[in-house]
Amino acid sequence: MASAIDELLAAVVDPEIPVLTIADLGVLRGASVDEHGVVTVTITPTYSGCPAMGVIEEDIVSTLEAGGYDQIVVRTTFSPAWTSDWMSEEAKRRLNEYGIAPPQQVGSTPEPVLCPQCAAPETRLVAEFGSTACKALMVCSSCAEPFDHFKAI
Amino acid sequence: MTIQPSSQTGNTTTTATLLGTYLLRLGDDNLILAQRLGEYISRAPDLEEDLAVANIALDHIGVAQHLYTYTGEVEDDGRSEDDFAFLRSEREFTNALLVEQPHDGFGDLITRQFFFDAYQLELWTALAQSADERLAGIASKAVKEARYHLRHSSSWMIRLGDGTEESHQRIQRSVNDLWRFTGELFDGDSVDRDLSNAGVGVDPGTLRPAWERTVTEVLAEATLERPDDPYQASGGRHGVHGEHLGHLLAEMQWMQRTFPDLTW
């Protein structure tokens, strides 16, 4: 039963970064169904004020409803706190392909962020805050393209 | 029409429980600061900074929202996060005076943020160990954001302080003007002490040494003088505010007050 739900939830993507599912991001923490058929889905925000959470919640409900479930509870948890380390290597690869430089390991020795366009390591930070809370704005000195970098937190 | 004024004597409490009172103070700090930051969007020195101010405000709103939701559950009187934000009067807000201070320029905004970030980093670090699991969860999320905010505000303090003669003078003036609102952040009362004894809250006085270290270090690197003003304002925690908060609330609450229960 749970795996059928997991399969349905695998289609729920982040509204800001549609190449990643909420499972890829680690925003989806778990799903279970009780003996009365009530599905409980647990999610955690990437940032306290992430405005995508409301949309994600709606998407979870509509996806599960389309899959035949009608009693759905979405709960939010804060503990353990979300970290970009939960993103899989495969998800990071897709993120890079999409044009967003993936996060590095939290606490690791900082290495140059590679430009997602031309892979050059000559990049620099333009602004610590980018288009969304989870991204910083960078620019490549080699191909001169600006790009988003998913922050490591 | 009957007008029911809230308590005129200060010390207004809109919460029945100790934990509710505590959560509301934390929430109010974050909401009021977020509103102040919001005022500045489109006026920052550059577009990148506009985005930064907006992002930081959003983090604070998120934290306030989670704290208000939890307050409503603790108080169990049917109030939602929006009720706390939009339907309380000035005397019922228990934010520290620092966050309601208006800004006359970017230097004020960044100094206010720097003093507050340095405080919240220590606060959330301590509260991440709270015996209250829900509060610990909110804190462990917020501490990561506070660290990022502090890095940002510190770098501006240094850039402006150790910048041109003009920027140095102006940021020093901001530091001097806002210094008198920093002491209140560390004034604990019985609410803090009782909850600290229960392992749920933290006595803010214990956060002061670490805050002092951060502030002293950054001000030194910014070639700024650490003020030595013995006068420290207080009252915010008990609903006694300066004139500024009322104006801020008038703008923030206007829509809900004019069109009660309006939703998007």
C-alpha cells in the first residue's frame, strides 16, 4: 500500500525547480496509510519561509486524490531540520543539467563552484541571495553567463 | 459600537500560558522585523540587495508563522497565525524595541539586522536543544538561516565601516543610534527564567557574552567604535512600545482591519 503511494508521490515536483521531485529534495519525509485508509504525508520545508510549501501541499493532495485516495493529511515537521545534503547525486546531476549549480556537501572544504553552462571553475558569487531563498546568484568568468547556485545548508 | 480597549497599563498579556507568552515574543520579533525589511524592498543600494532584503524578510515571516501557529495550539483558544499577526493592538505586541525601530537609510537597516542576527544566532542555537520538541525543531531550522543572515549583515557592516569616509560616518551613526535598543534583548524576566528552568526556554542573559564577542569582533574589523551608552530602553516585552510600532501596525494590518476575514 505504502509503495503505491510512494509511486504516486514520485510525480510531485518542486514548483520552483520542476526537474526535482519533492522526494529528490528530501522535502518528502514519509507517507503512511492507516487502517481507515487515511493517508498521512509528512513534509519538511527547505527554508522557514519557503513559499512553495503551500503549493507542494496542494499538489500532494491532488495527486493522491487522482490516484484514488480521498482522506489525506499533510503534516509539516521541522525536525530533523532539512539539509541540502539530503539531495541525491542523481538529483544534483539533473539540477546541474537544468542550469542550477548543485550544493556542495555542508561543512566540506569549499571547492570552486563549476559553471553549469560551460563547466569552468572560474565563477564568482554575485549575491548571497538569489531568485529564491534556497539559491545564491553567481556568474561565470569564462562564459560570462549568470547562474543560480543551490546553497549548501 | 463598543470599543474595547486593551489594557492601558502595559503588561498586557494576550496569552494564558507561559509557553504561549514566550512563543509570542519570539514570533513578534520576527514578524515586526520582517515588516520593517519589507518596507525597504526597491530602495536597497542595488537589485541584488533588494533580493537579499526580501529573502531575509521571508525567512523571518516563515519563522513567525510557525511560532504563531504553535502559539495558537498551545493556547488552544482557536486563534490562528493570522489572528496573532493582524488582530492584535500595539500594546499586545511583545517584540523587542530594536526590531520596530525605523530606518533612515540602509545603514540603519543593516545595523539593526546585524545586532539582531548576532542575537538570534545564539538564541536559536540554544533553543535547538529545548526540551520542547516542536520549539527545538523550529529553532534548528531557523539557526541555519540566522547564520546566513549574520554573514550577510556582518559583511555589510565591514564594507560600510571600512569603506569611504562618508559610509564610515553614516554606519557609525547608525550603530550609536541603535545601541540603546540592544540591552533589552538580554533582559530576562520571570517568563524566561521559569521556562529556562524547565529546559524549554533560555535565559537571554546567558546569550550576551557570545553576542558581545561577535559584535566586538565585527565592529573592530569594520573600524567602528563600540558605543558605551549606559542608557538602555526597554518595555517591548511587556507591550510598552515607542511611537513607531503603531504606524507600522497601521500599515501591516490595514487590509484585515478594513475588510475583516478577507482572504485571497
